[in-house]
Amino acid sequence: MNRLIGDRLAGGVDPGQGDDLLARLLAARDEGERALSPKEVRDEAVTLWAAGHATTSTALTWAWYLLARSRRARARLTEELDRVIGGRPPAFDDYEQLTELGHTEAEMADLAAAGTIRLPDTANR
């Protein structure tokens, strides 16, 4: 991360130009209109990366667990992915056609959210 920030700062162009996360962090200003230091930019980027990694891995864990428990849901999702994606890398525009994926995602989110706040009986003793 330090190398990426250093390369962007040394690049000879405004490091805050662009629409990626690093450009936005380098363009950010605090309440006193002071730019973030390279260390602050690194800390923010690492925090966002870690948070995104953890939530994504948790969501995928729930998705695979729930799909493993339902052959019908897994078959419907597999058929849709084969039909829409067909073995090629997915593209952003594919998402609109992946309705079964949307249903699976919503169901997974509902079940996972309910499961995360449910305490085991032993916790109440």
C-alpha cells in the first residue's frame, strides 16, 4: 500500500485525480482543509480493504453454507449462471439478468442476519 501511495504522489499529476479509492483519499481534506498524510491515507485504505474483505468472506461463507443445504436452490442458480454467463468472466451488465442470484442473495442476507443475532440457549443460562 505504501508503494502505491508513493507511486501516485510521485507521478507528476494531481494524485487526487481519478475515481478510484486512492485518488479519493488523496483528495480528501479534514475539517481544517488539511490533506491526509501518506500514513493516514494508508491507514484508511487498509481499514477499508480489511472491512470489505471480512464482510465479503462472511457473506460468501453463508451463501455456500445455505446453497449446500438446498439442492433445488443450487440447481436453479447453477442453471441461471450457465445460461447467462456461460463460462466466461461475468460482466457488470450480467447482474440484471441474474434474477435467481438476486433471490439467493436476498434470502442469504435475511437468514444470515437473523442467525447473527440469535444467541444459543447456553448463552441465556
